Amino acid sequence: MEQEVIEKKPQKQDRQPGIEAEMNPKPEYIKATYKASGKLNGKVALITGGDSGIGRAVSVHYAKEGADVGIVYLDEDVDAQETKKLVEAEGRKCLLFKGDVKNADFCKETVQNIISELGSLNILVNNAGMQIPQKEAEAITEDQLEQTFRTNIFAYFYFAQAAVEHMKEGDCIINTTSVTAYRSSPNLIDYSSTKGAITSFTRSLATNLAKKKIRVNAVAPGPVWTPLIVSTFEEEKIKKFGSETAMERPGQPSELGPAYVFLASDDASFITGQVMHVNGGEVVNG
């Protein structure tokens, strides 16, 4: 299976964000057996980090379920164009927004642009993220700390603030947190701190927006085979990646996509302020 290939042929990339087109083996973004049922017909979704990895999986699943999609990405043009092609192959519209989510003005302008182009915004998926492993806490520089927090949590605020102005009853926000918010991750102290912040952000924003009947939830992935992994970890870590889970393998983005579909759909109409754990069997609290 794919996990055996990953263990035999780990591939390290030299810069972040990683490029899915250059991964070997490539992640699976949707299962061939996935059956869509129009759960998101007529919806418009904006997905940050939507060009690759979990973001690509969400984009393609949403398109299959009937949503038009806007994809926010940094500079991975090849990946973004491929995801656009996949979305359009499902007969849906796909807009690409290239820029830095650390920039508040870019986030606000992106929300305005997708509404101008597609007429509404029903689903915001805050998913873009970065991580820089460090073996020692004192190795985390002030610059690294700021970049990680601005990318992983500030941007979620920026997009949510801009989106909520245009959302209506039944619309929703879905944030990508992480299993690292719930258990120790000694080499990712700043990253896991941002993921803890995202979890708290999700819960507090959910109760704040409940009166407007806008739902806010999160997905907490465990180890998932994405470009972020091959662009940040060393080869030995990549070889063993995911082996610590009960299933003894990393997840595929295709195994995350349906969770985002569920939380965006009317099936989750009585769910807000919650975190869905898709992590291969890691037991967590919270």
C-alpha cells in the first residue's frame, strides 16, 4: 500500500511551503470510491492553503458536493493550477488568490474579491499553516515565533473578521487545528501553541456567533502526508512519519476531506464550537 512506498522512498524538499507536484509518492486527495450527494449545492467556499495537501482535498470534495471554490495560496502556482483544474473538472468555478495570509489587507481584499466574483461566501476554511521544527526552545527566534503566529492564528482572525460581515444564517467557519494542540510536541513548541490558540479561537468564536446562527468548528488532523511534512522534517523523520499512531501510518488528505464536508453541510446543523479529531487513533482529551 501507499504507506509502504512512503517508508521506502522518503523525499525531502528544501523550502517551505512544499510542492505537492514534486512529492513522491503524491498524496491521495480524494478516494475513487467517494460518492457525492449534493451536500453543498449552490454554496461558495474560501479555502486558505487550498492548493495542496488537506486544502486540495477539501477543495475537490467541496466541488464534488456542488460548491464553487476560492483558493488562497502563497506562491505554489503549479499546485494551485492543478487544484483549479480538478475543481473545474467537477463543473464548478474556481478562483485563485495568490498572496501572504500574514497580511491583513490581503485577507480582507480576498474576501471582498470572492464575494464580488461569486456573489456570496458561505463557508470559510482557515487551513493555511507553517511549522519550523526546533530541537531546543531557545532556538526559536523572535522572527520565527512571529511568522508562525501570524500565519497560523493571526490570519484566521483576519479572514474570519472579514468573512463574518457577509455571512448569514446557516453559513459556517471551519478551522484546521492539530493533534499537537492536545498532546506534547517537543520539537514544534511554537506551532503547537498556535494550534492550541486555534482550538480556543474556534470555541469562543462559535459562542460569539451563535446568535447569528453562524457555526464555527474545527478539524484536528493527526499526521497527514502533505507537502508541509516533506518541506519541514528531516529524512529520518519522514521515513517514520505517522508510525506513532494506532494505525501505524500517516493519514491521506482524502481521509480528511469528508470531515470538512460534514462540518460544512446541514448534517452538522446542531454542531458548533467542536473539534473533530481525525488522527489515526491517537487518544486525546478535549
